[in-house]
Amino acid sequence: MTTAESTSTRRGLSLPFSIRFEPRLDVPGWAPALTTLGAILVALVIGGVILWAVGGDPIRSYAHIAGAAFGSVGVISDTLVKATPLILTGLACALAFRTRLWNIGAEGQFFVGAWGASAVVLAPLLPPDTPALIMIPAMLLAGFACGALWGFVPGFLKARFNVNEIITTLMMNYIAALWNLYWVFGPWSEGGFQLTAQFPRTAWLPRLTDAAGDTPAFSGLTVHLGLVFGLLASIVVWFILKRSRWGYEIRLIGDNPKAARYAGINIARNTILIMMLSGGLAGLAGMSEVAGVVHRLQGAISPGYGFTAIIVAYLAKFNPFGAVIASVLFGALILPGRELQPSGIPAMIQGIILFTLIASEVLLRYQVRIERR
């Protein structure tokens, strides 16, 4: 007897039909994309109903979000700037999630990556007059290395002692944020404020607007080299997952750990390596933000990129190229957020999308059958 049937019997009800959930033996290739699109549409409808219930105009609100994010070349540039750290942190989460490692620490890895890149300039590890061709790669390596080190800790604890990585990565977010605050309020503070001195120009990632002298059409466009880092990283992650032996091991571990262990795959070593690569990608996002946008280290450097990346990874179904598209969409939600009232509308929509995406997984794993009695 199904759940629906047993409940109706206990209450003395007689329904003319029964509902059953049967596991799918084969998921059609079009199903993930269709369920994702459906989840987004349902989330927008739910968000619209909530806006209407509190006295807002859902259509005007959504139209404003679309116009503020894609209405002109300038705002598209700003949207891509917001999407850049989401691409890298989204890839970090997607890679770990594909292996069923629930890395909830991309936010902290983002922070320590930003700190590592800043240390190259502020410690200083390199003198301020170092050419950009040396300074920027050094900051890139430092940001990636610090993020990878932050990912190593929960990876090692998971591999060696089977410590739940959700708890360790989540708690390490707070450690990373407080670590940054110590430096921006202490040794690196500029006048006691919650920020450091501005980086020298050689530590800035090139932007399109920097080439406006030769190409006037680029004037005011703030897209920077970090976007290229994100696109290249998505290609690398795709190649690793789809075209490499290590990627096969990653997919097998995620799909069936027992079969992977039986095949002789070292799960402990892969756990550590994947968490390090995931942390390194998130650290690279922190580097791109300090070098490409704010040009200094500050306490409020992230509006929650690492947490939004979780939704990005789910929306992309852990696909690297899908993470790029999803990041642009969420960048479009972040950008107009400061102009909408109440100000929590974009965050509300993000949360609803996450819940509808999780709910849509039921339709991928099970067939819903409604039968007459």
C-alpha cells in the first residue's frame, strides 16, 4: 500500500486514485535540462506570488532585473564582473559535488585565496615595482595555493578519519573570514579602517576599459582578465571530468564508491586531491576579485559568492559549462539587488530556486504514476 493509500484509509477517505513513485531505470538525456528549466520557472512563479502578496508588482520587478542586468553593453559588462567569481566558485562546488564530496566551504576558500593573493603585494613577497607579467601570475599561484591548502584540511580529515566534510568546510568559513578581518584591521590596515592600502597598478588585472585608448568602444567596460581565468578553468575541469582517466575515477567514485574501491581506485587520495583542486578554484576566485575589482583586501569582499556557488553547481547539474551559464544568470540577480525594495528579493529568489531544484531531483529519480483504483 502506498503512502497516499494508507493515509486515506486511516482518515476514512476513499480516493478514486493512488499515487506511486517508481525508481527510474533510465533517465532520458533531455530530462535534466527540462527539469532544471521547470524548476526555475516554478521558482519565479513562487517568487512572483510572494511579491504580489506583500504588495509588490512581480512583472515590473522581474522586468527591472532583466533590464538592469542585460539592458545595455555596460550593464552586461557589470553582470559578467559579478559572474566571474561565481564561475570559479561554482566550478569548485560542481567538481566536489560530482564526487559526492559536499564542499560547503567555497566561501572560506574564496577568502583565503584573496588573502594569499594580497600577501604577494602587502607582505610584500614581491616589491611594488615588479612588472605585471610577474606580479599577476605570482598572485594567481598564491591565491590558488592558499585555497587548495584550505581545501586540504577537510579533505584529509574526511579521507583519514571520515570526518563529515559538510561540518568542517562550513566551520572553516568562519575561520577564514575572521583571519581576513585580523589582517585588514591589524597589520595591513589603512588607517584602522576595514580595508588595506590599494594595490599598485602592476597588481591589477587588465580590464577592457584599459584598452579604450585604442578601442573607444571599450570605454567604461569593467570586464577583467578574471573572466578569462574562469572560462579556461571550465574547459580544464570539463576535460578532467570527461576526457581523462582521473575524471573517470572521479565519476566512478561519485556514482558507486563500492565499485570504485573494488576496481582498485584509491578513494582516500582522490578525496584529498579533489578537495584541494576545489579549494584552489575557489581561491582563484578570491584572487580575481581583489586583483580585478576592488584592488585591495577588505572584510566585505564577498556578498556570499561561495554560498551562491552551491546553487550554481546544482543548477548546472555539476556540468562545468553549465556552471558558466548559471553564474551569468545569478550575476544578473546580484547586480540589481541594491536597487530593488525590499532589498532581499534576489536572495529570496536564489533560495527558492535552490529548493525547487532539490525538489526536481525527485522527478529525475522516480516516475510518478497515478492509477485509478
